[in-house]
Amino acid sequence: MPDLATTARLHIAYLGNGLFPRLGPSFVRRWHRTFIDDPNACGYVTTDQHGQIMGFLLGALDQAAYVNGTLRRDRLSLGLHGATSLILRPGVAASFLRTRSGTYARRLLAPGPARTQNPGGPAATGPVAVLHAIVTVEAARGTGLGRRLLGQFVADVAATPTRRIELITDADNEPAVAFYRKAGWTQGRIRGNRDGRQVIEFDYQLTG
């Protein structure tokens, strides 16, 4: 992934509701780098003829292995970036302390087995892949770029032992919901997340 500053900016602009985007570009840039550094993750960008990034995707080929590897390798750096971001953003810090501080402290101090995106969903019998983010800029909408990025991720997961992919998206993001349905993903439950938003769980089962 050649330009982490740009992917971080686009992530915040297009997928700004989650905790990580609200921590700001420095943290998001550092987080994006984990998808390059870990062999159990992947990141792709697409550019136009002028080299401008038109879209990107971040995914874990094996979510548990990616999370555990990232925590072993990067927990101090991510923790420092996160703490600095929270100090500069009191409103985000208050939300973090209320909803996540205990969970993140345990993860950073004593890394353990990672959970999937959909802890209330069907039990997985093997590794689970997770689509963390997919973004296409406005100018690339309707060109099939998002479908190609998603197809590349599914193909890369298919080349591993992982047979299940999961993702979550905001329930009120109708274009995203329609996109995943059309791509053959199975819609799961609608639930509230820790920020009080309604999200929809999707999964994709690979055969073979």
C-alpha cells in the first residue's frame, strides 16, 4: 500500500463512524500499516492514470492470527498513537472510557485469542477472515471498482485454509448493504454496537 496518508484520509472521509477513524489520521495511518506488516492480512489500492488513489481495501485473511500478531508486534506503537489521539480529543476519550477502556487495556497488556467480528453469530469451525474496510471515491462509483477489490479479497482468502469471511456495515448505509447483497454475501442479524449505532452482519462462505 503505497500512500498510507491518503488511505487514512479517505477512510476518515468515507468510513468515519467507528472508533479508529475518530482517533484521527495519525492513528489510522499507523493502523493501516498493520495490514502491510502482518502476513495474515492484506491491503490493496487502485489508482487512476495519474497515480491518484481511487479506492482501497483492508482485510484479515485470518482474523485471530492477524490480531494476535499485531498485538505482539505493534501494541506499544498502537497504544502510544491511540493515547496521544485520545488526549487531543476529549469527547472521543470520554466515549472510549465508557465503552471500551477495559477491553482494550486487557488486549494491550495481555494479548489473548482474538474474537471474530460477529461474536453472536454462528460458531466458526476454523479460521475466519474479516473485511475491515473498503472505500471507493465518489468519482469511481459505478465503475465496478468496489466489486473488483472485493473479488480480489475473496480470491486471496480462497487461497488459504479460511472458508468464512465476515464484515459489519452500518444498517442505514443502504448503498453498502445493497452492494454486499448483490455480491452474494449473506445478511445476518442487525444489532447495536458499542457506539449506539445499528449495524448489519454479513458473511460469505467459501466452498472447497
